[in-house]
Amino acid sequence: MRDPSGAPAAADLLFPELVGPSEPAPPARSRASRLLRTLARVGLWSLIAAGAVRGLAPSPSSPSQARPPVPTVAVEPSDDHRGEAVAAAFLREYLTVGGDRAGRAERLGQLAVAGIDPGGSVSLPQGTAQYADQVVPAGRRLVAGGMEVTVLAHVLQVRSGAYQDGGTLAFVVPLAVRGGRVAVAGRPRPTAPPIDSGLALSRPRAAPASVSRLAGRMARRAVVALVAEDETTLARLGGGRPPAIRNLPSGWRATRVGVAEVTGTARAPVAEVPVRARPPVGSTSYVVPVRVELVAGSKGLTVRQIDAGGST
């Protein structure tokens, strides 16, 4: 793709701002990021192709169209998500606007029912192009004649070679379903993102003071022993035998163990110990919450389980 050219628009066009900017280029990404995006795109189009391969050609009785028939995708209830795949693919093309207007219109037409032409729906200032760098289906609901799929999209805008964050948007993509086949049935409409950053959740109660301090110290010692692979200390904290353990994911390495926060009851306190750790590749570190379950018994307080999120 090319950077926006900023060429002057034709004088006789109703929306001259749609002419001139070239198709935006995605921002530079790491090799791993490019590989991940390539795999995601291959998986998405594999879902779309799967329906076509299952013999879902349009009926011979359908009236002929000026363009090739719409490649529809079989839709089945419950766990079949090909409708979401079509909606996500369509919205990515719908929000990506640059110089390749003919190619964009063709790609949109391949996913829509006959007669739908959303090519001029997205208007940008002169010299600006737009690129949808990430789209994620976020829900669906059945409606008469088909379904509606909510899709989240993160948008970048490009002007004079510089990228600007266009925000995260949510659109509802209408899909027509007929005879087990699906295609986009109209223009996407904006909707409120299904996100509530101010959502308040009830927090577990702090453990009684009579056990909180001891449980916190024991939990932290247990995590330190886990990181150091100190089986002797783990067995002692477990009352004579090591507790059940899930280590950090393979290749992750801990660099620091924080102070435990203890909740639960006097008989069964639960501690969360923050551990700063690094993944197998790179120097970035992350805080990993390690859950430690304890139990009060005849031997006093003992560690029953340590869960760092990886394998056992």
C-alpha cells in the first residue's frame, strides 16, 4: 500500500475528499507481530473459504448479476462462528479507505448481498487515509432473516506519512442468512462499545487479622521457594509434603516477589502474591499474580496449593 498522495480531487464529484488519498499502510511491526497477524488473517479467510467449499454456490434460479455471485458462507447455530468471521472481514475492508477505491469496492462486494454498495460510506479529509489495524467480533444476536454481529475495530489514520490514533470503534454489521448461507445485508451502523471501564466488582473480604499476617508471610515464602525450586521448604510449608503446584508458564523467569494480599477466612485464607517475571523472549517484564491457598488444620496453617498460571 502507498502513503496518501494528497492529489487534488475532481471538481464535479459530490464528495471530492474521497479522491486523492492513497491506501494507508500499516505501521511498522515486529517480525512476531507480523507473523501473528498473518496467521490470524489466514485463519479468518480459511473460515470463509470453508463455507464455499461445502457446496454453497448460489441457486441456478437466481437472477444474473453484473458482478460475480456473492460467496456466501454456511452458518450453523451455537458454536459456529463463521458469521462473525464474515462480519469482521467486511468491517476491516469497510474502514480501510485509501487510493484503491475500485479494489476496496470489489472486496466489499464479495462479502455482501447483491445490490449493496457501501463504497462511499466512509468520508475522510483530503490527503488523509485510514487503516483498520485490528478487528474483533464482540457478540451476535439473531434477527428476522439473519443476525447482527457487533465488531470492535481499532482505527489508524494516515496523513503525510504520519499515523494518528483513530480510536476504538464498535459497529453492528447486519447479515442475511438464507438456506444456511450468509452475507452482509447492509451498511454497518455504529454502536456503543460493549466495554465498561468503570465497572465495579465486589472485592473478597480481607482475612481476619489473627491469620492474615502469618498467611501472608507463608504465602510469600512458598512463592520464593517455588521460584528457587526449593522442594524442602515447599514440603515444610505444606505440612510434610509439597503443595499442589502450577509453575509459571514454560520459559518465564521471575525477577522479584512482592508482598502478599490475603483474603478468605481464618480456616481457609487465600493469598495473592505479585511476581514480576519476564517471558522467554525480550526484556519486558510483567506482574504475574500468583494465587496461594492455605488451610488451617491439626498442624496449624499449611500451604495447600500454589497457582502461577502455567503447567503442573
